[in-house]
Amino acid sequence: MELRLGDVQTTALIPLAVKANETLRKNARIKDRKAVEIIKTLNIDTRSYDKFMSHEGVVARTIMLDRQLKGIIKNNPDTVVVNIGSGFDNRFARVDNGKIQWFDIDLPDAIAARKKAFPEQERVTMIAGSALEDTWCGAVKEALAGKKAKPVFIAEGLFMYFTLDEIKTFLEVLKNNFPDGGTLIAEQNSKFLMKNEKHHDTVKNTNAHFRSGTDSAQEIADLTKGIRLIEEHSFNEEMKKYSIRGKLFALILPNVNDRWATFQW
């Protein structure tokens, strides 16, 4: 499979490499056979994309978001989930209940690569589009017709590559196109990590750059009227369960790690 990705889209190889390598471990905390398959097909040397802190962070965020999504789906069995900046993510396979509708949205080069790696699936739609434009929203609206459940939007590994103005634009796209309400679960980057990106163990090996960071997800909610912050959880909450280094990082630098934040409108 030939791979041509832009600078930011190339960062999708980081969680892909981590999930593949974690899956192959004896006591794997997450399992993603598709990631293993893609890495083998691409014949990628994963060493630059899989370092300790990024590995533990990806595992933590995967466990945390899978758990949260399964809870939402349990309470809303026919909900519509929209994965913005999907890259090579295979979350649908882990949380599917046989009823949900799922959309994977990413830029054209990323979706072209994704379509080579993932077969067409019932109830899954892949759309090439920008989070900052509403070209993809029509298909999601059609899927929502007649449903009581509000849509759920995921932004994993996305906001740190946007400016705050671009994040505001994205929030306005959601509010304007889905005025009846919805839930956004988004990964937050810290200001510390943005300022020290040259020391990031894996992103420094790409040409991508962090363009924003926050000390609290409330800063994101304040960008757009009507957006409410519901909860926020540091990846440290999960990472510290598995290693001494994870515990020390959570203790010494409690506010540095990325966080999951949940917003509603």
C-alpha cells in the first residue's frame, strides 16, 4: 500500500504504531489487529513513532475513550458517532453494538489511505473533508433523521494541530449544523507541551507542529457561546496504573499530560 500523507496526517502513524506494538505484547491492554495488519502492509519501522511516553499515552487515551463511548452507546443504542480526524483509528470495531451509525472524517489524503486499509462496512461511512468546513455534515444529518439520540463527535489527536481560532471555527460548524445539540469528546493539549514540542518523544520525529494548548478545557468552551464543559480527565489517571514512570510523571508533572474533555451544547 502506497502512503502519501501530509505533515499533520503523518502523526496518525504514532497511534497506529503504538496500537500495533501493544497488541503484540503478551499482556496487551488494548488489542487492534487491524493496526498490526496495516503496519505489516506498510512495512514501517515503528521505532520513531513508538516511544515510552507516547506509547503509554496512546494506550491510556484509547482505554479511556473506549470506556466512555461504550457507556454512551449503552444508554443510546442507535446513536450516531462522528470520528473527526480519524486517521487509521479502528474504534468502531471495539465499541460497535450492531446498531450505531459511524462516520470517519479526515482530509482527502488520509481518507484515501484509510480506504486502502479498511474495507467498506455496513453502518460505517468514510468522508473526505475538513473539520473547519461543513461539507461532511449533510450525510451525518441524514443519518440522524428520526433518531432521538444526540450525535457524538470525537476529536482525538486533533486540537493540538489547530489554532484556538480554528478550534472556534470547528465548534461553530458543530453548533450551526447540529442545533438540536450533541456531545464532543476532544483531546486537549497543554500549553507546556505546545511550548516544548521539540522535546516530544514522537511528534518531534514528524514535520507537524503543535499550534495550541490549554491549561483547562474551559478555555475551549469559552471560545463559543453555548458550549458547556461537562468533564475533563488527564491521561495520568490511566497511565499511573501501569508503571512506576507513569506514577512519577503524574506526581511530578500532574498538569502536563493530555486530557480528555467532554463538551455539550
